Amino acid sequence: MKIKDGFVLKAIAGSYMVVPLGSRVSEFGSIIKLSETGAFLWDLLTQDREKAELVSALTDEYDVDAVTASADIDKFIHKLEKADLLA
């Protein structure tokens, strides 16, 4: 899975925002705020990744077990799919 082209992550005043670019602005029409962990996963998803890679990266970066990381990633991916942000 991978983030669609036409979206960037911006750090603004200590917050992380997903911003649509070009034609995506009229298609998407909003900005999404992400947590630090969401921004970490977003950065990983700028390249095509398997869920197992995301779980491994999350458990390496944060003090979280694989079961919790997997469940959190499922929630995050669901939100990205619902917003139609995944290619």
C-alpha cells in the first residue's frame, strides 16, 4: 500500500497536516491533521509498504508491542482508505 500522488505532509506549528496539491485540492477539499505516529506512518507510506513492514517500523521506533501496533495501523489504514488517500 502507498499514499496516492498529489498529497504532502507538512509540519505546521508543531502539528502535522496532510495537504492536497494541484488537482487534488478540488477533489479532496480539506486538510487532515495527523499525530506524530500518524506522520511517522505517512512518511513510510510514501513508498509502497506491506503491513508487516509498518508494524516492524512502529515497534522499532516506539515503545509498543506488535499486537497493539498492528491494531493501531489497521485503524490508521482504515482512515486513509475512507479518505481515499491510498493508491
